[in-house]
Amino acid sequence: MSYARVSTGDLDVAGQTIRLEQAGAIRVFTDIKSGKNMDRAGLTDLLAYARPGDTLAIVRLDRLGRSLAELLATVNMLRERQIALLSLEKKFDTSSAAGELVFHVFGAIAHFERRLISERTKDGVAAATAKGKRPGRQPLDMRKIAAAIKWSRENLTR
């Protein structure tokens, strides 16, 4: 069994699903939901389906959890249920002691990378704000919207 997740409906789980099926996954559970939210129906269904001795395959660690704490909690829960975790991208399997060590190392690195990205984003926003720029989506130009509505009423309602 395997699990694939994307954060938004704009993304597609097909790429992950194909990789998991090529690796031998018989059943792929999916979610289209932010990793911030641990209430994921696909993951819940997978855990209800899983039995001791099963291996849960994922493409990348970040598909299973966003923080090291979440990942560790999930892996501990899987271990208690006698379910191994296999990551295709990092090539490790938590059913062995070496695989569990590698998991902890990669989990820490993934957590570190997310922290760096967050810090860089905050620094970028602060720098832009200091230069008088307004980060984020720019406000809509109501004159352009009004002109577009007027044009469409005049030209499309004939």
C-alpha cells in the first residue's frame, strides 16, 4: 500500500501515483490537502486498511508530514502497529535499524530545509517592506475591471 498527497487542487497526485505503482504498490491512497492539516481522509483510510507486516510506501517524506515531530510521531505509530515505511526518493526502509537511523537523519534535514525557507521568506518580506513594496498579491484595479465588464456587456450580449 502507498500514500500520495498534494497540497492544493491545482496540483496532481498522478506523478506520485505512477512512481508508487512502478515500485509495486497495489493500492494508492491519496489526499489533496495541505500538510499543515493532519486530518486527511486518504491517510485515515490507509491506516484503517493497513495490517501488521505491511509496508507503507511514499515518494518523499514531506508527503507524510511537514515537521520532524509529525514524521517521528507517524513513524512511531506505524512501528507500534508493525507497519514499515519505505521512501522511494531517499531509498530507505524503517523495517531495519539502519533504515530507521536514515529516516531520522533525513527527517532532521527536511525540517532544517523548511526552517531555512521560512526564514528566507520572512527576510525577503521584511526587505521588500523596508523598500516600500507591498509583498503578496497586488490589489485589483477596479477601473480595469469596470472597463472589462462594460466591454463584455457591449460585445458579448448581442
